Amino acid sequence: MSPAARAAPSPLRAPLSHPHGDTAVLPRYRARMTAITPEVVAEHGLSPEEYDRVLHALGREPNLVELGIFSVMWSEHCSYKSSRIHLKKLPTEAPWVICGPGENAGVIDIGDGQAAIFKMESHNHPSYIEPYQGAATGVGGILRDVFTMGARPIANMNALRFGRPDHPKMRHLISGVVHGIGGYGNCVGVPTVGGEVNFHPAYDGNILVNAMTVGVADQDKIFYSAASGIGNPIVYVGSKTGRDGIHGATMASADFGEDAEEKRPTVQVGDPFTEKLLIEACLELMASDAIVAIQDMGAAGLTSSSVEMASKGGVGIELIMDDVPQREEGMTPYEMMLSESQERMLMVLKPGREAFAEAIFRKWELDFAVIGHVTDTGRMVLKWKGDTVCDIPLAPLADEAPLYERPHVPTPPAKALVNVPECKDIAADLVTLMGSPDVASRRWIWEQYDHMVGADTVQRPGGDAAVVRVHGTEKALAITTDCTPRYCYADPVEGGKQAVAETWRNLTAVGAKPLAITNCLNFANPQRPEIMGQIVGCLDGMAQACRALDYPIVSGNVSLYNESKATGGGSAILPTPAIGGVGLMQDWTKSATIAFKGTGDIILVVGTRRGDLGQSLWLREVHGREEGPPPRVDLAQEKATGDLIRSAIDKGQLSAVHDVSDGGIAVTLAEMALAGNIGAMIDRKQPFGCAPSFFGEDQGVYIVTVHDHALADFLQAALEANVEAEPMGRTGGKRLIFERPNRDDVVTLDALRTAHEGFFPRLMSNEVVLEG
């Protein structure tokens, strides 16, 4: 930090001389400004070294507006300053990728001149502070990322992580988040078709709320954010700007202390009915030729949207702050630029199209204002009440933002699992797992979401992946989210591979060809070398899996500083690189489901089994141990097995398909039995002992039922693909029977269903009153 900035508080000095003159801060406005002291700089989340970079970029001291703009644009949330170097490792290209990372969302070709547009983002810190609005505005924000590009949203997903179910605050957080997601998605009319939920003490003080949206657009009507055309008008549309969400991006780029509740004003407030109007108005205008560029106002609001549009286009921008629609009296440029009020968009229009566009937005009862124009200066200039209150070169804000290669240390290899306990009763252990927080039915959650609105949902929540028909066609998109944080904590590289492979497997299990992924990389403080080691390891593993499976990353989000020092909270979250996968089916009627379909069907286990018990839920839930290395992912075998399964589904050989994951083969069988209300007898000798055979979480393994007439052909195809496929029993009855040398372990479907369906209703039976 400069000597001037280290000085005691004093009135803001006159600007230093620089190439654009001394007009950046005029005296009349400067008298109303806060002095830029070291404390003010620190409150804006800038380090002394970063503030020195601000001084160098400007050639003078900033005023408060300029400091605020640098603060949010250089926040971790907007600049990815700790992760950009390592994100470059990820494969982002394929023949079907139309647009990879860098835009509002990723775009892939789904044939017939159509594209799928999708992205996943975090709203973690806001959801912990104010769960209803935090989760609701997370949904609203990710919807805007997708329809900004010209797509009509067709499905929402989410990935949620909570702390201990018995934590004093957790029921309030679960209730608020679920109601927030449902309240926004249901009102805006986009189905929430699936997701995932995990529980672990590491999330006690910092829950994770990751939201994903998928939309469909015509390839010749995709819109991008790069501004162009000197003199073109810049227009503001949507809701008015208020004081909600100011410093939201900065708040999301720091860990929690004891003052979490005091940060409630940084949480945005959403209005899904306005969002619905905004979707329809934008899509109507997009059907014309009026739009040059468009960007939603997400994190950092008007600042990030204007900076990103101008930077991507290599142009400058001038805004008249007096013309910004304002919801509150006496708002300053600082507040207007940093507000994260929801349901707002920024556009560059073709000259002369303003009246045409305004008529559309007025029809939908939305604000419309021309607030500036594109310039050739390469600078952001803001004017207010006749004064120039900001004059910043754009390059330092965006492309030249700080970039750190932070020190990192690899995660030590997990110790081998020793003294593995015996499984004395498969049935009893299975009931325990089916009622455990990470396996129990999520029906209480997804029944609060409208998952059928639009009438194109083919597979509802509860299966391996959601399947949503592309309206008016035979095609469907399969969508899933997944990650196993306990694997990532034990071995980040293997956990990163598994997170990608699990989504690939879930899409395959319904019969879809996996095409691409989005991600939401949730980690703790990157300034801690061991945390940075987790980030580097997970990204290495993800990159390996994406390349091996031909499954590129086209969009994503990085959320760091997810840890809490608040009373009752833990410290760092588990490393959680949540993955959202999208696949394509040419004929949705061929999609496979997990439910057993009839009595007497042959049950096969397909894939290589190893009996991996390290980091398994059986070890944790039945024996209270979180130990050992996670199961290994053999990517070559993963691809061979998945390709076999997908081909068999397409040929109609398989009547039910479910991949093996949490809880192993026993849980997989139980879920298939409950879904079809048909039991099974497992009558074959297993390759390992009881626990490894039934509760090992082997990767790349599927349980399938095969039509009798197709058994020989399927086994021949498996042999030719060098994929193991072994019969293990038949469906029938209302019980699961596991034959053992000296006795049978038997559990009724009623007992499994009671355990499986009971967890969430019991937990949430005395819901707290929601705020919002």
C-alpha cells in the first residue's frame, strides 16, 4: 500500500495527473465521499499489494466508487484469481461444443439446428445467512445466465450440502433452502427435476447451495455478451435497482466469522414473477434483430455486467447514473454500481431500435431505460448529476485482474484400511443404510418442487438422471448432478475423477449419450496450502476423466473461502467439486429406469468389482469409521462398461438399469426393488466376503435386469467388449433375500421402505417458521 493510503484518515486528495486529465473526481462530488483509508481498503477485501496495483492502474488514488468497482471485480467470486491458472487444465472443446467457458453459460449442439445451454453456480454464503432468499436468488441467477443467451429454460437441478442433521441450526437451513428453491422455481414455471443432498459435520458452519439450469435454443438465435458498435445505446431492463445485495460478491469471497448474521443486508431479494416476465420479454426481443449484446446483472450487478460486456468487445462504456431506474431515494453511484438487486439485464441495442425494444418491455410491465452508450476509449466512465464520478481503464478490471499461483501441498495418501469388521447381517446393515442421511429418500424435498410443469419431464426425481423431452421432438436431455466429497477429501485426484465419472455413469444408466459438463468448484480458503492442494488435485482428476470419457467442461463456477469460524461451526468444508452433466437421447421412449419391472427377470452385475470399502457409507454409518482410500476409478474400463450399457438400452435388451454408488450393491438392489415394488433373491456366491461384495462402493459397476430373450446376446456383447457380466439372482416376491452358506439374510420391502422414507419427515416434523 502506498504511504498515502497508510496515512491516518484524511479528506480524499485531489487526483494525480494522468492521460485523461484531472476530471475523474470533481470537487463537488469529492466532498461527499468517504476518505480512502487502510481500513476502508481492507473492508473492500483488497490486500495492500492489490491496492498498490489499483494506484498503478489509475495513476492516482481512487474515489469510493472506483474502489468499490475494483473490489468486486477483483474479488475471488468474479476474478477467479486463485483458480484461473489451474482451470486451464480442463478440456473444453469437442466437435459438439458451440461455446465453452467464458460466456454466461456453455452451449452444445443437440442436432436439428438446436442447442442445449446450461450452467451451474453457487449461492453458498447467502444461503447460510438467509436460507430462503439465498437459495431463491441462486435459482433466479442461474436462470438468467441461461435465458440471457437466448435459451428457454426447460429444467432446474441443484446440489445441496448440509451439516449434521441434529445441529441446532440445520433444520432451519434445510427448510429455508428447500422452500426457497421451490418457491422461486415453481413460480417462474421451470421444473426442478432432480439434484443431490449430502450431510456432513464439515458443512455445519457453511452449507453449499449449487443451482443448475438447462435451456434449449435455436443455434441461429444464440446471444453473446461482447459489446460492439461505437455509439450504440446501452439499455437497462427488468426491475429497479435497490440497496439489496451490496457487497454480495465480496461477501462470497471471504470465510465466515462470528458476524455472519450481520451480513444479511448483502443477501439479495428475489421476485420470481418478475423473472418470468423478464424471460418472456427477453425472448420476444431476441426474436428480432435488435440486440447486439446482452448480459444479466448477477454478482457485482451493474459493475460486472458493464465491465464484462465492454472488455469482451474491446470497447469502452459510458453510463449516466441518473438514468438508472432506482427503487429507493437518494441512491449514490456506489450503491447503484454494487447493488445485486435481482431480475435485471443490460443490453447493447442497434441504433434506432430503442423504441421498439421499450415497447416490448413496457408491455411486460418491466422497466426500460437507455443509460449510456458504447465508446472507443477502453474505459468505464460514470456520470452523475453532471459530475464524472468514475473513470477507470477496463483492462485492469478484467483481463489484467490479479492472478495467483498459490502455494499448495498434495493431500497425503490415505492409510490402507485395516481391521475391517465383518458383516454379520446383510439385512440389518442394509436397513441402517437405507435410513441414513446420505441414502434416505429425498421425497420430502422433491415433492415440494414442481417437477412436471411444462409437461416434458419424462423421468421424475429419484432415478439416476432426470430426463426432459425437447419440446415438440422425440429427443430428450438427460441431466444429473453429482460429487462424493468424502472421496475428494481422502484423495482429491481420485475424487475429482469419480465426480466426473459418476455423472457420466448416471447419464449412461438412463440411455443418454453424455455430451458435456458444467461444474461448481466449492472449496475452503485457497491461501491455505493444504486447501490449494485439494483444488489442484481435484482439477487434475477431473481433467483426466473428461479426456478419457470425451466429456468436456463448457461452463462453471468457483466458490472459495467456504469455511466458518462461527461458534458451533466447523472449519473447512470437504472439497466439493460438484458436477452437472448433460446427455442426449434421440428417442426418449427408450430411456431406462431403475425400477424392477417384473417377476423372474435375471439380475446381472456388470463391470469390474473390487470390493472397495475405503470411505464407504457402510463403514461410516454402521461402524462409525471414515477411513481408507476411496474406490479407484479405472477410466478405460469405465468407458467400455458404459458404452456396453448404453448400447444394450438402445437395443431394448435391458428392463432396468442402476449404477452402483453410495452403499454399494446392496443399496442399489434395494432402490431398484422399492422403485418397482418387486423383491429379489440373490443366489450366487459372491467374489469377496459379505461386506466387500454387497457394501463396497465399486466404481463403473451397474446392476441390470435382462429380458430372457436378450441374455445370450448381451453376454456375448459383454465378452467382446471385455466387460465382466455375471448373473446374481432373479426378481420376485416382496423381500430381498441374500443367500449365504449357512443361512439367508432376509428383509421385507416394507421394512426397507419404512427406513428409507422416514428420515426426512422425522427430521422436518417440527419445521421452523420461515423468513422471506
